[in-house]
Amino acid sequence: MIFSGNFLWPSAGRLVQRTNGNRRGQSRLNTEDFRDELGARLRRIRQSAGYTLDWTADRADVTKGYLSKVERGQATPSIAVINRLSEVYGVGLSEFFMPEGERKSIVVLRDGQHRAINRSGTEVGYRYEIGEHSKANPQSEVFFLTLPCLEPGVVPPKNRHNGEEVLLMLEGQMMFEYAGIEIVLNEGDCIQFDAQNEHFGYALGGKPARAFVVIIPNKQV
């Protein structure tokens, strides 16, 4: 069943998906510097929490060797792995990207300052760029998402996570699948949904699509 045009799903993110390499707008920063910085920050957060590599890898559903490579800047983690690590450590995603010692009550992010999480376009061509990384005590996670047109037979990464998600189409056309329902989204369309149900999307029309995504995690009580 296909619904076209504006469509709203009421109600309650963190991504959980299996991607290769583990078990289960653009930045100007150098790729290797980015990996080194992210890996070192992940290692500091893990060590500050008192968690071992073995324990963390098991709960994040990755191998110990893979997590070690990520922390040493030898591998760039997928958005799925980053989200699982944020859940394990009990911190927001912005903690992994925030400049040391600089958190502000208001942040302006200019075009060209977006930080790509998977800058090589991994995860079957999906590109995630974090929309803010220095806001003090953020209550949501903000991303710019570029979706590819998939080749026949290619399976898109499927997501399911706690909380609520809002997606606003910026460019192109997208097929969004939610709990078995297909919804066509065009430029300017917005969708809001309970992210605990499986969902995924891919570009239509022969060219990539771009969306602005806000994830509002469930608050820990």
C-alpha cells in the first residue's frame, strides 16, 4: 500500500541496525584526523566509565578487534555502531563530536560545517552528517541524511530505535517504509513517527535525496 504526499505518524531515537564490518552538505575536516579524534574520544568515554573493551564490544554488538580499531582511528564506525555505543555509555551522540571544553547555549552551524559520520559513504551509500556537536545539554540529535538510489537486489539498512523521529525532505524524492507500509515523500514533506517500529528509506527518481532528521530519545528515568 502506497501513500503519497504529506503523511504524519504521531508519537516516540537511536539507530539499531546491522552493517558490514561489525556483527549486527560536507565537512572540510581531514578523514584521518576525524577518525583519530573520534576514536580517541570514544576511548576516553569508555575508560572514564570503567568499561573494558570486551564488555563494551559485547553490548554494542561488535567484535573486540573492530572496536579497538575504531578507538585507534583505524576504522570509521557506522551510524549504527555510534548509536549503540551512545546507548552503552548512556550519553548523547553529540558527546562524541563536541569540541573539548566548549559547550554553548546557542549554536549556529553554517553550510559546509556539517561533520560527516561516515564520510566515505559507507552503509550502501547512505551518508550521515551530524547537524550540531557543541550545544550544551542537547535534548535531541540532529542529522543531515543523504539517501542513495539503490541498485536492484541491494538491501537498505533497516532501523529501529527508541524515541521519536522527525524527517523533513530537503531535496529529491524518497520511498519511506514504515512497519510494512510504503510512503512516497517529496521535497518539503515532513514525517513524524514512533521509531520503535522498523523503518528505512531510499531515493527515487534516479538521483540521491537529502533529508533533515531530528531524533528525540526517550528520557531515562
